Amino acid sequence: MKIQTKTIVLTLLCAGAAVLLLASSKTPSLLNVLNPNREIASQIVNPAADHCTDHDHHDHQEKATTTQLNGQAHDHQEGRETAHQDEDGHGHEYAEGAILLSASQQHAGGLQIAAAQTGELSETLEMIGEIRLDPVLIAQVVPQVAGFVRSLAVQAGDTVRTGQELLTLFSPELAELKCDFREKQRAAVLAGQIFARKDRLRQENIGLEADWQEAKFNLDNALAAQDFAAQRLLSLGLPQSVLTELGTQSPDRYGLYTVTAPMDGVVLEQHTALGSRTENENIMTIADLRMVRADFQVPTRHLRNLRTGQKVQVSALDGTTAQGEIALLSQQVNAANQTVRVSVTITNQEGGWRPGLFVRGETALPGLRTALLVPTDAILELDTRQVVFVHLGGEAFAARDIQRGRQSNGMVEILSGLAPGEKIV
């Protein structure tokens, strides 16, 4: 008995699906459209035997034009209206292609019905662009001295902080400069000692004035040479403390040079390897990705309606959206297509807006106009068609092809296919 029951249910499901397929081509299945989870699918059954139309009274040109998803499908003869009788004995007439949903099915599908209304729609400008790095937040790491890569502390993709070690070079040039400073430092110390002795003799009226003058001259020269050697070291970006540390540092470490991160950010590119020699070239690129920009090419005719600080809604192909603002209106016009670059800054704390990503931008333009509006999510994409489901009254719904216009703040303008006051899902 259980096997027979299962077979009957499968047969009824197939019959119900066939009824839907025989319906008007403009009426898509609400199983997929109104209820993507197919919660109502199990409720489609074939008409009961006592409700079936006697085929002896119909010709072969009859088509199924109304589908009821609560378990009954009725055939209608062309040119003749047929009423469905409810339990109270009242009849309801529905348009061709209507789909019937009971109140319980509407509730199960979470359907919300509202009337299409006119309202004021702001003009919007739609733009296509690309996510790019903010040039202000990019750093090219170029060591100030030539040398060989002794060790690497980070690699591409790592997050770094200002002052963090990136790599260590061994630089013969740096070793030479440090040795030179140490030599000049010792010479200055010696010149200072000689001058101190000559100055003491002068005060005791023992030494000669010429000797004192010569010692003073030598000291001044030694101090100047020491200062010059120190500036050469500091010009490499070394801290002031390196000058005092040289006295306790082993000479075999004079050539080590640590390259540190100039800013917080992410290592985007690495152009060096262990043992390679670098000389006045970019070895790493660091960018702060917490803020990026979307660059759009906008026709010059729209420039009069754009200004810095203006809000722009940016969306990616995967549906991700963010609000940014115009940071730059380029002063240069692309002569080939008469467009101007418009840069919009976007906060990117989670890192989802990656450079190179294609995006779409929308911004409101001055002026409002009256239009028939429906919520964006009321419009369904069916292949190449755009439809809304209209509530015909009672349990009846029908798909309606529409032509959409502009979109703003979650509302879409309907250009044709729908009248004000019609109720939609």
C-alpha cells in the first residue's frame, strides 16, 4: 500500500508540473520565482477525479490557462469564461495565465503585496570604473646604499608597520663610510688633546703663540672632517645613535644595513632575493590598502553636476557595495573619447576592494522628477526578460513584463508594463 501511495504522489507531481508547462509562456513557475526554496513544490497534485473535465466535451484546441498551486488545475475552453467555486460557493474569474496561491501558501512563501506608486526620483549618473591604489598611500622602498641582500624578514603579502625590519644588506660602501667616520673621530680626539696641552702652556706663558695657533687650526679642521663624515652616514637614513654605537660595534658589522618599512601597509611586490645586489632601485612596494580609490571615466557633459566631496555608491560584480566620495576631478580631458577621470575614495578596512576590480558607480544628480516606482527586489530577471508579479485579487497572481528605467535608493522607475495602484509582490 505504501508503494502504491508513493507512485500516485509522483504521478500527481508530474501532472502538476505539466500543467505549469502548458500555461502561458509569459507565466513562469512560482515554484522557482516566488518561493526559491520550493516549499510549495510538494503541494502540487493532479486534479482529483471528480474535478477533471470530461474530454468528450472538449476539442483538441483547448489550452490550460490557469494554474492553482494548492492541488487543483482547471482546463478552460477558448472563448468561454470558467469560474472556480470556493467552499462558500462564490465564484472568481481570473485572467489567462494566472497562477493561484492559497493564503497559507502565500504565508509560507513569505509574499508581501504592495501597490505600485508614483514618487519623486532623483536623476542618477551611472559610471563604470576600476579599483586602484591611492597614489598618496604607496611607498617604493629604495635602499640608500648599494649592497648585497643578507637576509629577508618579510615577503609579498605580509602586513608591516612603520619601522619594521624588511631586509638586511651588506654594503661595502657603508662599511667604508663608517670606517672613515671612526678615523675622523679619532683624529679629532687627538687634535683636541694636542690643543688642550698647547692652550695650557699658553696660559702659563711657556708655549709659543704660533704653536697654539697651529693646534687650534688642526683641531678645527679635525672637527669639520668628523662632522662631514657623520653627515654622510646620517644622509643614508641612519639614526643619530649609530654615531655613538660605532665605538662599541665590531668593525666586521660596519657594513650591515637594515631596511625598514616607511609606512604601515601591505607588501604588494618584492623585487629582490637573497644574495642579489641592489643599487638605487625599488626592491619592495608597500601600500596602505585601508583606503583605495575607484577611478571612473565620465563624459565631460556631466562635469557641471559633479563636485569634490559628492557621495557615490560603488558596487562590485558580486553585489558588494560601499559608499565613497569624489576626491578628484581630473583637469585633463581624454582627447580620444572626451572623458575625464573621476576618482572616488573608498574605505577598505576589510580588504575586499582589491586593486584591478571592475566596479560600478552611481551618484545623484541635481533635480527630481515624478515616476512610477517599485522596490528593486520586486523585479525578477527571467532569461532576457524583466518581470514583476501582479496580484490579480484573491489567490491569483500573474507575471507581467515591464521596462525599467532609472534606479535610486532601492527604488526602480517603471517605464511600461505597470499602472499606478496595481498590486505587486
